Amino acid sequence: MAGYIFGRVIGGFITLLCVSALAFFATALAPGNPAAVLLGNMATPERVEAVNRLMGLDQPLPVRYGIWLREVLAGNLGNSNLSFRPVLGLIGAALPATLELAALSLLVAVVVSIPLGLLMAHKQASWWMRPLSGFVTLGISVPGFWVGLLLIVIFSVWLHILPSGGFVPANRNLGQNLRSLVLPTLTLAIYLTPSLVRFVRVAAASVLREDYVDTARAKGAGIGRIMFRHVAPNTLISTITYIGLQLGLLISGAIIVEVIFAIPGIGRLGMSAVLNRDYPVIQGVVLVAATGYVVVNLLVDLAYSLIDPRVRVR
Amino acid sequence: MTEAAHSAGEIAVAAPVRRRRQGMLAYLARRSPLALLLVTLFLFAAVFGPLISPHSMTETDLSLANLPPNGSYWLGTDALGRDVLSRILGSAGVAAQAMLIVVLIGGILGASLGLVAGGLGGITDLIVSRVTEILQGFPTVLIAIVIVALLTPSLTNAMVAVGLAAVPDFARIARSVAIQLRDREFIQAARGLGAGELRILVTETLPNMIGPLIIIASFDGAQAIMWEAALSFLGLGVQPPAPSFGSMLRDAQNYLNINPWLAVTVGVAVSAIILGLNLLGDALSDYYEMTER
């Protein structure tokens, strides 16, 4: 067990190093000299060279990466090229909105998908299975952000019951905050749900074929007991891993949804940084999002091995 | 590309692929006529779109702005008075390019990695598996942000990001087929005849995984089109005035209250294409006798 955890943590650590290198080189290799940008119209070749030396930009790339990494570990992500505010502060201000959106959407998606997937696995022979699974395939094929636009047309433009943007922070007014998050959450949840339903259905169907389900049936267990006592727990274990893998999709989806609904989260911060070529902010956003992805996946792996001892001996 | 990865994950590979007597097209036409119809329409629009489009894709005329569907503009016009149908036909061509780039990058890189990992095993397998595991499910938008930050926003750059994200899907399936074939009689026979391991991989193993790779290509092609739309919508992909599903939906969002038609028609078109490719993937899985676990 200790060996397994150690291996996983080391793996996660290596991944984080790769990710940090990615974030660093994405900006270090980008066109345009930061010294020249900083000097603006006061730039002369001599001054640029002096500032380069001052900022350590004349050092070889690996050395610069080392220095940068040391600064990052000390909590210094640099300043925005546009607002000159510390990147860490900008990200800290944007993170709560993103986390709230992601958590709410994931919650809705899980609450809908698991019962629906179990039901679909149980009722495989029913006449309404074909249309329902067709609907799931359709759901997988529809671009999530387009659903967001349709929701805006229906609920904001036609019915005038929900706002199409204008995020309200939770600490200002929780009711308004939740109201402003209904459409974004719905959009992201609808994006995540179809593939999750499909996964739960397939996982539950394979559990239903296990011998221990037959045994339970032979012992006279009702379908309710079989589904909740035997199938659901065994399905949940693999579903947790799947959700960990879906985390990338959740992050991508959250970025898009933030742009559609003008939510001042980390995705919108990153997108405007890319379009404005604000490299320190891009670096920070990529680093934080990727770190979140790696760390959560690591936690999922570890949780998985705690819940299901079979994993460790694999 | 987690979604396609998930589809791939559900497939238990039966190797080597045993073909049905029936031809592939005949089987598809019977099993999933809708898939065949949608994909054919898409490919036709992608190839002949510029020839059959009724109006110009980029010519603007503000006096015709934001028209709903009508006799001369079947799907209406956008905010600059451009014909939506013509722009959708143009977008189909862009989508096909997106699909091609992603499938080529993901397919060639992924299949070679998987082939070598599964065929040679040992330390090669370990390294390749770990690397693909890390890439697997990594947020595509983040990869796109990094690449676009390094270079410039364009269709190719955005699709390189999506192609990289697709590598694990192809690698995983190629690896699992290669492992299953490793000790089969015909491989051992080739080995006995003195063929080197690399030669065996290329001449014996590779031809036997074409089917599974085509299936993944179909699912990841659908994903490619979805990502082209998403990344162009974000401004990371195709740049205006060139038409693309994503850039059209981006335009549509600014006029949702005056011209909701634009969002509806473009979204239905791109969804139909993705649906066609996903259904095709499902049907091909059946054709190649792969069953869901």
C-alpha cells in the first residue's frame, strides 16, 4: 500500500514538473522580448541588453526555468503585462467563481447520470431504451457551448426569467449568485451528462453479469436490493475514476462556459490573456489549472485504492 | 479527448479482425443509414461546398443583415448580411480539414507509439504507457492555449492541439491490439522465418489493426469537429472573415436577441455532422465485431 501511494505521488510529481516546464516554455519561447516591451518607446539596443541582464533573460533557458520554478514555489507568479497586478492575486480573485461553477455542474451531472445510467442498465430490454440511448448519442454529439446559446435564447431572450450573464459573487448575495449561475451550470452539466450516463450504463451492465449478482438473485434479493446493495457500489468505484478522467473535459468546458456567460473566472482570465498576449497571466493560468488537474487525478487514484483493495494488486 | 477515449475504452478488442462476408458499405447502409446519409452529406458539402454555394461566403451587404430564412436566403443572413447557407457549406470544408489534421496527427503518432509499445513491451511499453496516461484527458483547451500563445490563432494551430490530445486514444487501441497479437501463430511464424521485430510490427501487426484505428478515427473525427467549433468560438481557431462553425456561433452570440436563427441553423448543422460521425463509429464497431464490454 505504501509502495503504491509512493509510486503514484512520484508519478504525480513528475507530471507536475512536465506541466510547469510546459507553462514556462510556452511563454519563454513566445515571440517578443519582455525587456523591449517593458521599455516601450525608450528601448535602445543597449538598454534592452541591460534590462535583459537585469531580468536574467541573458541566461540559458534551463537556468531561467530553474529560477522561475524557485520563484513559483515561493508563490511569485510575476505581474500581468497589462494591469501590472500580481498574477497570483488575479488568479486568486478568479478561482472562486470557477470552482463554484465546476462543483455545481459536476454535482448536477452526477446526480442525474448515476440513477439514469443504473436505470438504463437495468431496463435494457424496454421499448423506450432505443429512443433514450439515441438521445444520449445525440447529447454526446451536440457541442456543449451551443446548448448554452440555446438556453440563453429560451430563458433570457424569450422567457426573460434568467440572466444571460452578469455574475454575482457568492459573498455579495447568495441568491443572486445562484440565479446568475443557473444557465451556466445547466450548460456545463448538460455537456458532462451524456457521456457519464453512457459510462454508468456500461459499467452497471457489466456488474449485473457478475456471479455475485446471480447469487444475490438466487438468495431471493429483490431488484431494489440488488441494484443498491450490489450494483451501485461496484459501479460507483469505476465511475469515480471516470469522473477523474473527465476532469479535463470539466476544465475545458468551464473555460468555454465562462466566456459565454461572462463569468469572471480563471478560464475567462486565461482567454483574455491569450488574446492580449499577456504571457505571465497565461503562464499562471495554465500552471494552476494543470496543477489542479494533476492533483485531483492523483487524489482520485488514491481514493480509489482505499475504496477498492483490488486496484493495488493489479 | 476524453469522450472519444471513453468510447475506445468501452471497446473490447477482438483481434485479429475477422471481416464479415458482407461489404462494409452494404453493412453500414443496413445498420445505420442515418450515419451514412449524414457523413455523405458532410463530405459532399466539404468537397463541393464552394461550387454549389448559392451566394458568396464573405461578401457583406448591411442592407440584408440579420434576415430570417426566406426564399433567396434559405437559412437567412448574419449580422453583416452574409448568406448563412453558403457560410455553413464553407464551414463544412473547414471542419473536414480539422478532422483530417487531428486524425493524421493523432493516428500516425498514436498508432506508432501504441504499436511499438505493445509490440516490443518491456521498458518501451512502460515509458509510452506513462506518457499517454499523462496526456490522456489533459484539458484540450489548455493545450490549445499554450500552442496559440506560442504561435498565432489559426485552424492548424488549434487542431494540432486537438491532434495531440487524440494521441492517447490511438495509442491505447494500437497497443492493446499489438499485445494480443504478439504471440499469435502467424507472428511467431514470421519471427521463425527470421523477420525482425520492427518488420513484424509493420507488415504483420499493423494491417490487423486497421479496423480498430478506423473506428477511433471516426469518433475522434467527430471530436475534432466539436473542438474546431469550440476553439474557433473562443477565438483560438479560424479567424474572421473566414467561415467556420465556431466563428459563426461566436457571431451568433452577439445577436441572439435580434437573430436567434443564426445560432439555431449553425448549431443544428454542426451537431448533425458530429452525430453522423459518432453513429458511424458505433456502426463500424459492430462491423468489426467489437462488442461493448
